[in-house]
Amino acid sequence: MDCRPGSGKYRVEREVLDEQRLEERSKRKTLSQINKPLSDRLKDSLRCSLPKLKRSVMSSFPVLYWLPKYSVWDYGMPDLVSGISVGIMHLPQGLAYALLASVPPVFGLYTSLYPALIYLFFGTSRHISIGTFTVLSIMVGSVTERLAPDEMFLITNGTNSTSGVDITARDAYRVQVAVATTFLGGVIQVLLGVIKFGFVGTYLSEPLVRAYTSAAAAHALVAQLKHLFGISPRRFSGPLSLVYTLLDVCLSLPRTHLPTLLVGSVSIVLLIAAKELNSFLSTKLPVPVPVELIAIVAATVISSTAHLYNNYSVSVVGEIPSGLSAPTVPDLSLFGEVIGDAFALAIVGYAISISLGKTFALKHGYKVDSNQELVALGLSNAVGSFFQCFSVCASMSRSLIQETTGGKTQMAGVASALIVLVTILKLGMLFQELPKAVLASIVLVNLKGMFKQYFDVVTLWRRSKVDLVVWLVTWVSTMLLNLDLGLAASIIFALFTVTFRTQMPTYSVLGNVPGTELYVDIETHGEARNVPGVTIFRSSATIYFANAELYLEALKEKSGLDISKMIIYKRRQEAKQKRREQRAERRAKRKAKREKKAQKATKQHSGPPEISVEEVDTSIDMTAAEKEDQSWTERENGTVFVIPTLPRTPDCCSRWEYLKGGDPDSTSLGWISELQDGDTTTLGSSSEDTLSRDLEQVSLGSLGKWTWDIHSIILDLSTANFIDTVATQTLKNIFRDFSEIDVDIYISGCQASVVQQLELGDFFSETITKQHLFVSVHDAVLHCLNHRGAASLPRYDPIQALHSSTKF
């Protein structure tokens, strides 16, 4: 390679490389050398050594890696301050999000305690805060209220026939449903992590997740309206449940409990004002002001002092038991009813957690293991379910607080768990007079960030219409089909858009940028020039079963060669030529027979030779095939033969002449179409051989139907990362079909894996070899022009143009 410093130009001299020469020069390894046999791989996986055992233990228990290196002096105080800040947020959010899950508030505190401790041992992210989250809480609530509605726990007063709800029994059963769903979701996450299925979260694109959380926020808003207005609407489940619930809430508005509405409204106004002030002073405050904790403390004090529950019937949290409950086994009989919801919880929770974890890891320069995160989150849910916890994942608000307040490691989670533990053991009973309207207000104010995601519609409209459609479909399906079915429909639609985009890629014809070896789309680059005689075709997506047929159709359109019609036309012309040859042979035989008869007549009647002109009556002594020939002859050209009365002599060559009488059929082709009115064609005694030889020379290009100036087509497969059997067969058909019209096919830019897949698919044969595969488009172009194109296209010297800056 010759490179001139400072000039920005270089010159490369090498031979044109096809795949076979490349393999010879690079010594490419065979498949057996690259991939070990299955037995060897199985032995390697089962072979145990001390370093391998250490790596396995460290990867399964990440705490053993970072805890021995933990520096109390460097990390102790930042983790403590961060943990206390997050723990203070855990208290109001745990109590509030328990309402979303339709379980007593104390179980929200349990959920804020146990999973965080479990994640300490198995998690790999240093900054996410595991615990209650809005979306998962509302998903759990939809399951608990569907399987444990109020109608199942009605109690009737025999005196006046009035009915009420057995709240204790209802809440106990709802806790069982939530625990069973959480346990099953945790098991699913652990199994997916063990089989290295951590990439499942990548199927949830950012527009899908944001639209899903926005729709879940709407579900959460509707669910909290009953606590805010002090009403008791009916609970619906299944598709359109949100619409039915909202309608019932609107019908119940005349029965609004005004004291409850007043408490909730004042709480919302004060929380919004305090949060805005907190955000304004964030740069001047070392830690954020715990607005939510202050709100629940103040509300509890006011409620206890004013006796809101007794005097104004304002609904309050009620009894919060002190101490920790004993672990219990989840109800296995509920698994069949909640398995779909558990799978949705597992996928959504993992997607949210891993996205937050990777964001912080990228910012602070460490690595998060997606498979281990799946295991850690699954164990947090599965083990936590034994202590009456519902589904958890990383919380965006708490994780941001943990990161901005200086948290360094997972030890911050221990500090936050201690705050929750102290509250459960000693302070829980103090919050018994806390109005539920205040907790509902905390939930609604925390949904502000999710409602801001509706501005994504404007952003996506400018950036990507496909992502906008994914966003809208996800939002609509989640709103109408509920959270579980909405998620399934959203994922299916998102995958469909990917498939659709690979089915409808951009097909382009490439041209050469003058003075370079670069090839770009001639439709989008004004200076790109077509290579004479060569069509370079490229697809923006890989070829596989879903778009193989479309690939072939696009190739026909871009090259201007409708190969299917051309081959059909050629087959018909070949059949016609064969029939004409047979007719010519029969005519020659009849001619010889008439000559023999004429010679006999001449011997019998000696005298001067006379020439008589008569129209040949081919209907005498004709078979059915001969009559058909005669009919075709009269219809096709109306030929009149001139028959000599004397036999051919050595000195005088006897000639058969025929005249074309009448206009030819517009579709007649071949040598007949070359005759014009008044022309004559002379057939000597060797007319049969001459005609056969002429027919053999007839090709599709000389038939007059199509004309083209393409002699080679290059298929650029540089975008293909795999190829299946359908695509392999399609490529074989392209080679076969275009060879029939004398167009050469070459492939360029194949990756080594694609070449291996072509080998396994029996793509190569005697007619298709690795010499048809080139390492680059430029190599293939030079081969085509040296092989066929340069001599036949004098108007432009492509080789000289391509050599102007780069020489091969």
C-alpha cells in the first residue's frame, strides 16, 4: 500500500480476490477446526478446576467480590447518607403503593425491607433501589382485585337485610393472591437467568416501555380516584375494564365524600408546591428534603388531633401490626390462575431494572451482568414472597436519590432497609390514623414524570414514524386490554414491525464514485456513475425466508430484466423453432420426392426443358401433421414454390425459390421475420443443414423481443449476517435463471459465517463455485469488466476510470 502523508490519498496494489483465492491466502479454518465437537464442549463444561469454581462462585454471589474490598473510610459515610435518604422515601411509597396493589399498607413496608436485603447478595448494580414501584403495584392490584373482588366477601345482616364487605377476609385472600403471583414471577425470572436468557429485556424497546408505563400511570390514576373522592365504585376486570371503571367512577361522583376530597386536594397542592421548591433548590441542598415523609407525618398528626375518622368518616390506614410476620408458603393452588400475570410481571420488572442498572453502570464505569440481574431480581421476589411481599423492581425516583446523594455500593440498600425495619418494629402503629387520601395524593403526584412521557408523541413524530406507531399501539392496547394482555399485544406488534422492516427493506442499484473504489446508491448520489454492462444490486436487510421472494422481484425491477417472462418466452420460441425445423425436414423430404418424380418424367419425355409455375398442392397424400404444416404455412407466409422441370445438373444448380405473399404475422419471429414483401430467399440442396445451423444460432437476444446491455449482475450481500435454506435456494435460482439469458451472476461482500452457511446449504456446485464470490464489490466489478465488459463497451473505459485512484 502506498500512502502519501498529508495528501489524504492512498494507492493499493493487489490481485482481484474471489472467495477461493482469499481462503487460500488467509488459510481460513474449517468448521471442524473452529467449532469443537459437542462431546468436547460438554466435557469442557463439566470439567471442574479451582479457577473455574472460583469464577462460578463469584458470578453467582457478587457480594463475595466487592464486600472484601469494601472500604468503610471511603464508602461508609456516602452509603449511610444515601441509604437514610432512600429509606425515608421507602416509608411513604411503601404505604402508598400497597394501596395500588390492593393489600394493607403494612405489606408495602414488608416489600420495602426483605427484597432489598436479598438483592445485596446477588445483585450487580451499585445504584438501583429495589422495592415497590408504581407499574408493578398496579399490575399486582389488577390481579388481586380480579381474583378477590368485594362481591366474594359480602356479609348480610339478618336483621335489616343489609350487606357489607368482610374486609379482613378479603385483604387476607388478596395477600395470598399477591404472594402467589410474586413467587411465580420470581421463579420465572430465576429460570430465565439460569438459562442465560437475560437478553429477553431487549425485546422491550424504549418507546414500548415508555408507552406501557404511561398507560399504566393512567390505570394507577383511575385506581386512586376512589380514595381521593371517598367513593366505592365497582371493580371490573378483563378487556375495557379501565373504561368501565372510569364510567362507574363518573356515575359515583354525586356521592363524593367532601371531607376526603378536601384532604386529598390539599395534599396534592402542597406536595406539588413542595416538590417544585425542592427541585428549584436541589443545587443548594446536600440532600433532597423528604417532602413525602413530612406530608404523611403532618397528615397523621392532623388526623389524630382532629379525629378525622371518627368525626368526618375520613378513611384511614387502620391497624398496622408491630413486628415481623412469620414466613409462610405461597398458595400453590393459585398458580394456574396467575401464571400469565406472573410472566408479565417478570418481564416488565426485569426490563425496568436492567435499563436503570445499565444507565448507572455506563455513567460510573462498571459492568452489570444481565443474566445475574435476572437471577437477583427473581430471588428477591421469590424469597420475599415467603414474607408476604408483592412484586418489586428498581424504582427510578429512589435510584436517582441513591445516586445523587453519593451512594457508592449496595450497602446503601442495607441502610435503607434498617430505616424500614425500625419503622415496622417501633413506629408502624403511629401511622394508623394516616388518611388514605394522603397516600393516594402521594401516588398521583409521583405519576407526574410518567405523564410527561406523553410528549414522546411529538418527539417520535419527528424522529421515527415506526417507533411512534409502536408507542401508540402499546398505549392503546394497554389502556383497552389491561396490563397483561396489553403487554403481550405490544411485544407481538413490536416484533411484527421488525419483521415488516426486514420484509420491506431498501433495494438499490449501486454506482461508482468517480476516482474511487466506492459504490453508492445512484438514486441518492448525483455523482455516482453506472458501471457499463454491470448492475450492482444491494438490499439493506439480510435475505431470509420472509423476504426472499421480494428480493427476487426487486432484482427483476432494478435490473430491468423480468427473468420469468423472458424464460417463458424463450421456452416458447425454442418449441416453435423445433417445430419449424421438423417442418423444414418434412419439406425437404417432400422436395426430394418431387425431384425424383420429375427426373422420372424427364426420362420418359425427352425434349427441351420447360419450366412450369404451379402452386404446390400439399393437401395430396398428406398426413394430419402435414396438413397442419400446410395450414401453418399458408397462414404464416403464404409461400408459392417455383419448381424446376429438369433435374439439377453439375453445371446448373437447381434452385428452389419461394416468395412471401402477404403481410407476416406481427408475432412471427426467427428467420421468417427477416423477410419483407418482395424479398426472395434461395435454398440450395443443403437447405436443411443451413436451416438447422441458423436455428441453432438463434438466441433470446436475437429474437427481437427484448434488448439489454447488461452482461453481469453483482449481488452485494455485505448487509447479510445470516442466510437460511430458502434464501440459499433463491440465490441458486437466480444463478440458474439468469445464466439462460447469458447474464453472469456474482456475489460480493459475504461474511465468513454466511459463506459457511452457503456451504452447509449445498449452494456450491460445478456451475456455482467460490470463484463467483468476491471479497468486495470493486473486486467483482473489475472481474466482470476484464472478463466480458471492457471490449464490448467502447464508449466508456470503466477499467481506466476505476484505476484512476486505486489500482488492483
